Amino acid sequence: MSHKDLSFRCIAYQEKDGSFTGVCLDLDIVEEGYVSLEEAILSVNDAVLSHLQAAAKLNFPKELVNRSAPKEYWNKLKEITKENVSKKSFEPFQFFTTQLPAGLVYA
């Protein structure tokens, strides 16, 4: 399996205090306290890439690549998608995947 075959479910959303949070649901990576949605997305993307680069150096141990985020974040995903399906607008959040750097291979 090449690195291009990997994808991770991530969300970014605005908190009640106005800050933004980005979460990689499949790796339990949370980046909080950003001023903009774009910053939260970039930060969680960078964190995912850094995490996977470190995991690659250790030959991808299961405990580093198979760790789901706590239920509260999965509930947040359900809440966000439910609200947006009824509104037919996806402005308050973004669901995105991250692309791995060349040379990082998962086997």
C-alpha cells in the first residue's frame, strides 16, 4: 500500500468561544485554539503528517496508527453533519482528508 492510498477523517469547526478546533478522528489528534478555520485545518494537517513521519521511523506500530479519537469528537461529527444536512449548507465546518508526503509508505 502506498502513502497515496491512505486517508484520515478530519474535521474542523468553530467552538462556542469563537476559536477553531481541528481533529483527526482516526489518529486522535486535536489542535485547538486557532483564530481561523484555515489555521485549524493547516495545524491538524501538519500534526497528522508529523505523527505519521514519526510512526514511519518506528515501522508503524499499531498503537500509533490505530487510535480513534474519543467519542465526544465523533459525536461532534454527527452533530455537525446532522445540522448541515437539514440546512443544506456546509459552511460551519469542513470535512477533509490529508495527503501524505512523498516517500512515506505504509505497508
